[in-house]
Amino acid sequence: MHVVVFACCAAMSCVAAQAEEGKASSSTAPSLVDMDRLNIEALQVLDARGGFIRMEGRSLFLTSDVKKDTQAGYWFDIGPAPRQPSLVCGTLPGAWDVAVSGEYAVVCDYTKFLAVYDMRDRQWRQTARLEMPSMTENVIIRGKLAYIANHVAGLTIADISTPSKPSIVSNFNPHIDCDAIGLWHDCAVLYGHWESRLVLVDVSDPAKPRETGVYQNAPKTFNQGEMAVDGDFAYCTAVNGLVIVSLADRDNPKLASAVDLNGPARDVIVKDGYAFVAAGAKGVVVLDVSDPGAPTQVGCYKASKGFAASQIAVQPAGSDTDYLIYAANSKGPAMVLLFRAPARSVGR
């Protein structure tokens, strides 16, 4: 195993797993002590609060857990001025996750129902409610199918071709606490929180999903967070940072690397070879993952108080190196941040 240790934004270490080498080495990079800002600046504080955030096209949704917070959710339009989101509606229902199909929003709210809302009047009007085998946590739409992470019931695939009459196509239960889902080619990748496990499910025939492979991380290392799938890798939030898993061999997924943030990662978005991580009280961290086996930290934003990044959304900011980060904040209003990516070193 190859080990690289470096410090930035309160000491972060990276452990890159390369089992084929069969040996260990270590090196230390320059320490950036007490660095609270690195290539990220704050642009705006939104007059809106919520622990969950999701960007779909030009729509930005900021919502709360209805069971813990009576705060209504917000719908922003980021099309005309992405740095200054404009409010469309401030009366959205509670939601853990939102996906959009045409003019309809498909919502997971940690109940045993999948809700569908008509968005055509610049507000949400519920048009359907589909009973699920367990609580809904995460949803991804591909074509006319919705792939849902169901708490203790694994994967449920629903037909949403008629939004007012969604129907269940199939369910596959690998008996994990399924907190998140990703799609990779013709596979669904299921993230098991308590089990610290990924389960790959072949969904080439949506009516007959079947398990193809399992990745098992060390016990009790995943958290109740999120996962992003990009290229042939799954980026998994963990109690101490980020776990990156290679999916290249879908029958035998393997650890590529693990990044120690000295605290839990809550959410991760991967775009253009950068992993944007919501790290709670440690703020937002950006990693260069152009080589997923050897991530390097290239950005961070940490506030002294009143900011704990719970989830994020990311989009390019009009150049090849600038990105807008929309950060949900569990301790206060949501924020808009700007990441200016440094020049990449040769070979990355």
C-alpha cells in the first residue's frame, strides 16, 4: 500500500490503495497550517436555509427534513445569474432528495412514499404518491425510470412515464441500510451505511435486477451521507473523509484510495476531475481526483462559526477553471462560493 500524507485546512491525509505493489512507502508534503481558505471565496449568503440541496438544470432546490424542521423549502432559478440565484418559490415541502423529469419533480422525503409534483405554475402541486417498500432516501432519473434508494429495502425501480400514475417496475433488496444510489453503465451502485458496503446491481433488464458484485470497506467507516459515481469510480462519504472505489471490474470492485479529512464527509459531487466535498464544520474541501488513486487537495473554505456544509451543488462558472459551489448550511443560511482551480501539475 502506498501512503501519502499532507496537511491543509486542519491536516488532511490521503491513503492510496495499490494492493498489487504489496509494500508500503510514505512521504510528507509541505504543511499549510491553519489554512481556512484555499482557492475558494464566498460570493453570497442566501436568505434561505435548509440541510439538503440539489441542482437540476437551471433549478436549485434547498429543502429541509420535514420530520426535524418545519422550515419550508426554496426553489431558485440560477439561469439568468448563476452567482445570484433568484427565488422562484419559497413554499416547497420537506425533501431529502429531488430529481426532475420534464415539468415534474420526483421527491424522496424519508417516508414510505415517492411523491411527484407538477412544477408548471412556478410552485409545486402534488400529482401522485407511490407507496414504497421502505423509506425513500435518494433518487436518480434515467429516461422514464426512477431509481430509488429505499432505506432497508435496497433498490426500487419505478416507471414515471405517466407522472400522475407512477408504478413500481421491480425491487431488489440486498439487505443493507441503503442511503444513496448511483448509476454506472447498466449497473446501479447502492451505498450501505451501517454495513460500510457497496452493492452493484445489474439493471440492464429493469424488471429483473440482479447483484453482480460487492465492495466491503472496513466496518463502521461509512456514514449517513452520500455517494457520487463518475467514470469508473464511486466516491463514498465516510466518517473520516472520502473512500474512492474502482468499479472497473464490476464483479470485484476494489479500493482505489481513501482521503482522511479528520472528520465526516457529508456530501460529494465530482466534476471535471475534481471532487467537491461538504465536510460539515470543516466546510468545503476540493480534491483533484484526475488520478483517483492519488487525490490531492486543491481547495478549501472554512468559516470560524455559523457554517457547516451539509450538502453541495456545483456548476462551471463560465471558464475552464472556475466553479460555483452552492452549499447547504446546517448552522445557518446557504452560501454561494467560487472555486478557482489552480493549474494542474504535469501528468494530472
